Amino acid sequence: MTLNRIVEKMVLATLQNVSQRFTLEAATKTQAFKRTEERVNAAKSRIIDIVQNSDDTLPLNTARAVVREFEHGADNHISVVCIDNYGKYIMTKHIVPKK
């Protein structure tokens, strides 16, 4: 079990590419922090841009992709928790923005 479990989240968008369709969400509360909806809304377009334009792919069975951590680290990646149609955890993916 993760030490930073997502407790609350908000929907950002429904995204679709050639092979999949999923709901993109952002964590507003985890076991470690609370984030205001205003902060999420301020980062919303940047997060959507990173996910849509990334060369990284999410697992094909991802139904919901929840951004737990906004840009951080030396590569400014975002941490995305992938969840399937049954609400089961698939994996956490680090998505690096294109330069």
C-alpha cells in the first residue's frame, strides 16, 4: 500500500487517443497533503498538455489516470496513478513533459 494514498480527487478532462479513452483526474487530498481546487484549476491546462503530448503511454486498460503529484524532480515529471474500469490500481507512471 502506498504511503501517499489518494483520498479525494477532481475530474480534469476525458482524453482519447487512437487506442484508449480515459478520465484524467487530479488528487485534491492524499494521506500526505491537501491541495485546493484553485491550485488544481491553475495547473489544469498544463497537466492536460503534458499527458496529451507525452511520448509516454499509459497501460491500455487505464480507465482513470489520477495525477497525484504535479511537476517535480529534476525532469519535472508528473506522477500519475493508473486505475482500471474496476477501480483497481494498475501502476504509477512518471510522465515527463516534452521539451
